[in-house]
Amino acid sequence: MGDAPVRPEKFAHVVIRTNRFRETVEWYRKVLHAWPAFENDFVAFITYDDEHHRLAFVNTPDAPDPGPESAGVDHFAYTYATLGDLVHTYERLKAEGITPAWTINHGPTTSLYYEDPNGIRVELQIDNFESLEDLHAWFRTPAFARNPIGVEFDADVLVARYREGLTREDLRDRDVLAA
């Protein structure tokens, strides 16, 4: 190996301590279409793919809620394979009463941010660029320098425009979803 860096093969899982154990486990199972690998009254492991668990939850009923200004993880994100998958997931969750807290076209991604029962944000996104080279070139544009955060949009406008033929490539124009 010499001086070559040794990097992890993959990101395996996240563990969330929660005083809203059952509600939190069920929320993530719904949002991610996940299933239990193991559950008892103290801990739950869930997955949505071939990993033995992608998320684990530890029941801490007496733990205080973190304040909105406390340090810690802001959010974590999941990328969907297609714009259609993201739209389908939005519609499925909306039908279950789960709606995004924030929707934004960052440029590199079009993102729907949800809040779990603990206030942790979960970003569901679609990549807007086919390749890293295209994305990195876009990072060097004046448009990105002027607004590195992105443009908010209405998720129902995204759905309507998708039904009219909106593509992932169209989303590179961050104003394409402006109402």
C-alpha cells in the first residue's frame, strides 16, 4: 500500500438516539420504504437495500430534546436514481401526510427536505448533472457564484412540470420551477 490513502469502501449506517423511538422508527420506515432487520424495545435496525442495516435507532426516553441552535448533524441526504423516483416518493409521502419542510433546487441537486419526529432533516434529492465534470464546470459559473445555495420551489409545481415533460437536465436552470 505504501503512501496511498486507504479509504472506506462505502458509507454503512447512521445511528439516531431518540426519545420518540416508535414514532421515529415508523417515520423512517415509511419515508425510505425500509424494513426491519431487528427490533426490540431498546434498539431497531432498518434497511432498504442489501446492507444489513442503514439506520439504527436507540430508545432514550428520558433524553432531552436538542435545541434548534444546538451543534450536531444538520441533515443527511439520499439520492434517487431518476426524477420520476423522486416525484413518486413525494406523492407517496404526501398521501401519508408527510410533506417537505423545504424544497430547493441547489443547482447540483433538486432537493426535498423533510423533518423526522426529532427535528432531524432528511434530504431526498436527484442529481441534476450526468457527470462530475459537468457539475464541477457549473460550480465555476457566475450563476453559481451569485447564488451558491439555490432557488426554492413548490413541490406540487415540480410534479406538474414533471407530468408535462420536465427532465433532470431541465433542472440545471434553477428558475425552471418558478411559479
